[in-house]
Amino acid sequence: MARELVPLKVKIGIKENGQAKYPDFNQLQVVKDSGMDWSKYVDIQGLGWHYDKTSGHKEETVDSPFGQQWGVLIVPKVFVTEATTTFPDDCTKLTESELEDFYNNKAHAHEPDEKINEKVLQGIQMKQSLGLSLTEQQIKALDPNDNTPGITKNKRKTWADFKSLVNVKIVK
């Protein structure tokens, strides 16, 4: 059964010492009840952080002024409800289409479409250059949609693939 989670967009500032300044999610009752630090909670109960890679703290863009960055957490509904109530200026609940746009175009756009295992591909290339036939596994290694090491599709690049990979359902 798919885990039911909700996307939360979080404004991340900068402390005077230059470190990232997150809302104090340890104040949330759901985090207190878990007995975990919030940074562990979001990884264990949710899908961790997805940061905007198109602009960071040191750039100024239309979406993000200097000294601010956006991140998205995909976490249980109770966390989102408490966070948006406790930190309304820093936390916004997203729809799944807003999450998909952020995920695909901000957080993971920089990632490659495929993962390449050069050692495997060099072995295949050498075998082909000798005129030898490839095994069934070597043929599969050339198919990005097959999980055999060689050329494999990056299933973390797009929201649709990642959602399927981690078996999650976005709820309102």
C-alpha cells in the first residue's frame, strides 16, 4: 500500500554565521511525539528534502531573493498542517501539480536522464569490437528501462518515476 504524504514548500534563510536557517520544526507536536529530531523525522516519515537547485542563497532570482532558498518536504499530513499553522510565513502546502513542477524543474532538473556504468559498457564495447555475440544480460544492459547495470534510466529525475519508485500517494 502506498504511503500517503503531502508536499510542503519551505522558505530557508541564512543565519548570521552563513549556515542555513530552517523553521524550528522541533516545536511541532508531531515531531515531539515521535521522539526524533525534525531532521530525522522528515527523512524517516517522509521523503526528505528536495532543494531548489536553480537558485541558492547567494543568487537573486524572481523566485528567490538573495539570502533565501526554497526546499520541499514530502511528509505526513499532520506535519504539514502543524507547520503551516506554526510557520505561516515560511511554509506552504503544495498541490501535486505544484510539487511535480518544483521537483522536475527546480530540484532535479540538473540530474542526468540515465545512469551510465562505464566499466560494463566498456566490456560490451570490447566484446563487440572482437565480433563476439552479446549475452542476454549484456543486451539488457543496453536497455535504459531494464535495471541491469549498464545504461539505466534515472528513476529519481522526474516526479512521476520517483513517485512510482518510492510508492507514495499525494493526498490533500
